[in-house]
Amino acid sequence: MRSQEIARRYAAALFQLAAEENQVSPIEGELSRVVQAVSEETDVKRFLAHPLVPREQKSRLLEQLFPEASPRMKNFLELLIRNQRETYLDLILDEFTKMRTEAEGRVRVSVTTAYALTEDQVTRLSERLEKTLHRPVQLDERIDDAVLGGLRIEADGHVLDGTIRARLAGLRRQLENRR
């Protein structure tokens, strides 16, 4: 079982180095690309997670997959492999992003829709949320066909569910209570 605390420690160390070098955004982008590439390839993910695969083979694989990686990222990936934490990449990215958001005074907002929002919709939504929350926002957009339509917004532990699915569930409860 993976520990959020372990991921937080690695993310904090990487974030501190990135902040000292004024490279937070580039390192977050690079880490994001690594996580995305690894998570999209199930064979690579399984290979990295397998405890019997020697560390040297894992290192070679990552070197081949990410030859353009910065020295900082290569060292970080090597550290994860050496400490058998290569399966923590996604959790480390999540923690790194949280740290950056907090350091920049932004609030992270998760928006779930049935379809991808246009750039104009994202801009308008961001502006309205910034006015409401009185802070800059970072939108994390998720697409879920099950919502049918509308938006589900989560920010600072609060949920605003304006999805069609939620409205239908509310109507169902009202109808059941009238029986």
C-alpha cells in the first residue's frame, strides 16, 4: 500500500529544490509528462512496479523513455528507483501541485463535466470563481460521461453539484417522499 506521507516527503524535497532554482513550473511540467507517459503505458507501469525487476533495468528503461529529461529529473527518478518508490510518481505529482498551488496563494478547483469545456468557458468560469473565492484559481478539469450535463465544482472542501444527474437524483427523492 502506498503512503501519502511518503509521497509528500519526496514532493516537498523536489519542490524545495525547484523553488530554490526558480524552476517550479518547468519541473512540475516535466514531472507531469513523466507521470502521464508512465500511466498511459500499462506495460511500463507494471514493469516499474514489479519487485523482481532489477533497479538497473528500471533505470535503463526510464533513460530510454525520457532521454530529454533534465539532469534534475533524471536524478530524481534515480532516487525513486534506488529507494523503491517508483510507483509513487502520480502521488508525488499530486503533492507537488498542491504545494505549488498553496505557495502561489491559489485555490485548486476541480470541475467535472460531461464534455471538455471550451477555452472561453474555462476563462469565464475561472474569472467567476476568482471573484467568488477572492483568490486566483487553478482549474483541474475532469470529464465524466455519467454527469450527463452541467458542472460539478469542488473547491476548499465544498461541492457545488449542478449536474443533470444530481438534479435527477433530487427529483427522484422528492417523488419518493410524496408517496
